[in-house]
Amino acid sequence: MARAVCPGSFDPVTSGHLYVFEQAAARFDELVITVVVNPAKRGMFSIAERMDLIGEVTGHLPTVRVDKWEGLLVDFCRDSGIETIVKGLRSGTDLDYEAPMAQMNRELAGVDTLFLLTDPRFAHVSSSLIKEIAKLHGDVEAFVPAPVFRALTARLAGERQV
Ligand code: PNS
């Protein structure tokens, strides 16, 4: 059984991420989307909220499982019997950032990284830009799946009332 992991912060998951999940799910028997916990960083959404949103937007992908992990990604791979990490690339800048991690993960544990180009429609989309634009009342509906747009709108409406 060929298993892969798509790791990330996913705060929140975007349409660019979803495109890569769909591409990856078509290539493996099981795809585990793992929210990597960074205790030093408090996100807009909790880990549980991020996982719920990923579950909701990948409901049409039956071989996807959503998980979370704190620690070295290669340890997650070893514990879960995963041989491949899948990462989406938007640009050469992403590759420059990702390549040393991919090399390191291969050296640490023999786990290879498969890079998939995102759809050009989402080449400029990142979770951090989405949050910044949404906080400043910009329209991000075209860049995130509908449940994420609703969650962002509700979260920011709540904050503005405080
Ligand atoms: O969505 P992000 O924040 O760009 O994802 C980066 C992430 C979480 C996938 C990366 O930082 C990671 O793999 N963290 C786990 C800790 C780890 O294994 N670090 C060593 C990498 S060689």
C-alpha cells in the first residue's frame, strides 16, 4: 500500500492546498494530511479547527485521512508507515525553501519528497496572505474553499465585535 503525507500548518487550508491534495490523492492508496503543530506559533485557527476544515474540504476524497503531529516529520512517517512526503510548489522560491528540508528528510530517514506544482490560478495564494487580506476586509472568497471562507468570516466577525 503506497502511503504519502502532505504536511503543513494549514492555517487555514487554501484552494491551492486543496488542488495539491487532489493531485496527490490520485497517486497514492492513502494520503494523510497532517497539521504540524508548532508550539511557538499561535495561529488564527486551533489545530482541531484546521483539521476539521481540512476534513470538510476533502470530503470528496475517500482515501484522505487527517491527522496532526508535533515533532520531526520523519518520525511521523516512520510511525505511520509512510515513504513519501508530498509538497506543493508555487514557484522557484518555494523550491529553494523546500529543497534543503527534502534533502534532510531523505538523509535522516530515507523518506523522499514528491513535489507537485500547484495550479497557476493559485500560484500567488498563501495562508498568511489570505489572513492578512481578510483581516483588512478584503475579499478572499476566490482563494479558499467555501467552508474556509465561512470560518474566516465568522472568526473575523467575532473578533471585530470584541
Ligand atoms: O505550511 P508550512 O508551515 O510551510 O509547513 C512546514 C512544515 C510544518 C511542513 C515543516 O516545517 C516541517 O516539516 N516541520 C516538522 C518538523 C521537522 O521535521 N523539521 C525538520 C525538517 S528537515
